[in-house]
Amino acid sequence: MKFPSFFALALVCLLSVLVLTSTASTPQAPPPPDPNVNGKILFTLNSSHELWVMNADGSSRRKLISVTGELRNPKGSPDGTKILFEQDYNFYVMSADGCTPINITPNSTGNYAADWSPDSTKIAFTSDRDGGRSNIYIVNTDGSNLTKITNSDGVTIFSNSHPAWSPDGTKIAFSSSRDPQVDDFGTRAAELYVMSPTGGSPTRLTHTYPQYNGGQPIPTESHSFIYPVWSPDSTKIAAVRVSHADSYGLDGFYVINASDTSGESLRRLSNDGIYNDYLDSRTERKVAWSADSSKITYRSGNGIYVINPDGSGKTLLSGGSSTYEDPVFSPDGAKIAYIYLPASGGSEIYSVNADGSGLANITNTTSLSEVDVAWGSYTPPPCACPAIPIRSTRP
């Protein structure tokens, strides 16, 4: 009676080994590559006021929308289904195929510097609709439930501006001159703050002016921080800084830990003049993070650079006598796209690997002028409607 049971058990074990061996020796097909891993590139054409979309290599270009006014700063939603853009100081949201644009800031001017919520349901933006005083508002993507989350005294242009939503959705970083101290030039310095998207008391991060020694202010040059950009892991914030003494020219960009209320972690990564056009508040992208938060790309002088958040590894990717603008990482962090403006006129969009290799012109439209570029993981569906003209709302 025991032998049949023994042999039955041995047979089961043998079959199990054969099955496992057969399975292990059979090569498993790798998952198919995702053709949309690097999503699409949005760009605007200044000469014709159009918003276009193309593949990461420049192929399959398609016009999404045209306007009679000025179209700027396109941004794809984090979930890939919608596109935000600015037209004559108003913000529009439309589906990723270019259909059904909605003005989410109607009957108002002076709106700028908008950012998506991580869940793609809301937009934070700056507006001076409140008696010319800049404040930060939040609105749903259909234009409903407009809510002001800051209060400004209107002393300077920087009252409350340039909101940036943390990727984890818990905070909004912004620039504010709410500190009552006035610098040696009679101007309030704008510092970096963070606050809850639902409002409440902001928390100050930077403390650049005035500096104190024994309770007495040190008469030093004042600066203001603008254009905060969160790292994708929500632990750091990069921002550019302008000098009040130097005609408000930008003197470089900085990184600070998002949880640091003392300002001690503030680190200057570039002492080059990045831009001299900060008053053009619609030129929003100054620096950009890679998806893994390990690299930052920025324009400095006549070149596009990449650098580590601790200041190491600074590398010139593209540079020369021409102008380079608007660098942005691909969703996988492997490439950087930017706008190239040759001295002969016009502009092109180039891409380059993050290590500086593989430079390529991906538009080749010498008769046109690409102005803004945005690279996202969204994938617009097949064209379901014609390009819709939007009439200018400019007074």
C-alpha cells in the first residue's frame, strides 16, 4: 500500500520539475515598447498665432487651434487629456485634440502665470482683477468655482504671483512681497512662500532682505524671487531671482528645500544672468526639472545648461552666438527640447540628449517662428475637429 503512494508522489514531483524547467527555459517576450513614453511636444507659432502638436522627433505635426490674438504658454494636463493656454491675458482649457476651448477667466484681463493641479481638475493662476492688486486664484477647468486664496495690499507688482502646485498636491509655492520691510531702493522684496491650496496662512521660505545684525538692518542690495518650480518629488523648489539695483535683471537661479522655513538650505546654482525680461510675465518657463528630480535644465546667457540640484555637474548642452530659450525635459528625462533663435532671424525647436549628444533640429520651419515649447506625457487622440479660431479678447 505504501509503494503506490510513494510512486504517485514521485511522479507528481517529477512532473512539477518538468513543468518548471520548461517554463524557465522558454524565453518570455518583453513587454512591447510604449510608443508614447515621451508623449507629444506642444509649440506655438508666433507669426501665425497657432498652437501645434508633434511627436518627440518632430513628425506627425498637426495644428490644434488658431487665434487672432497672442497665444502663449501651452501646458498639457498631468493626466494627458487637456491643454491649458493663454490668449491675450485670459486662460483657456481645451481637450487634447484641440476641441471645445473654454475661457476659464472671462470678463477679466491681467491674468498670467498659471499651473495645473496634479489631479488635472483645477488651475491656479495670478490675476490683478482685484483693483489692480495681484492675487492667486484657483478655478475648475470648466471655469467654475473661482476662489481667491491670497490677499494683497497692492504695494508692488509682486504682491502675490507665480503659483506653482506641488506634484503631491498638498501645497502651492508662490512669490510674495507681503513682508512690510522696504529695501534701500524703496521697494519690497518678493520672497518665496508656500501655502495650502485651500488657503490659510502662508509659510515663508526665503529671507533674503533685509538681513539683520543685532536687530539692525544691514543696507544691502535687495532681490526678489519669482517663477518657482517644484521638483517632481515635491522636496525642492527652484526659482530665479531679480536684482532691484540692476534694472531688475535676473542674476541667477536658486534651489531650496521645500520644508525649510529658515532659508538655510537656499543654494545658488547659477550666478549667470539668465534673462533680462522678467516683466514679460508670460515668459514663464525659466528652469525645468527632470522627471526623477536629479537634474535641472536652464538657459544662461547664450546657452542651455543642465546641472544637479546640489550645484555639481554643470554641463553646457548647446551654446554659441545665437539665442537659446525655453528648455524643457522629455517625460523620461533623456532629452531636452528648447527654442533656437539664430542671428539671421526666425526660430526652430531643437532637441538634445541630456548628456549633450544627439543634437537635432526637429521643426525645420525657417519661414516661421516657434515661440513656446512644452513636452508632456499626454497623447492627443486622433483629430476629431478642425482647428478652431478664437477671436482676440484684447481691448
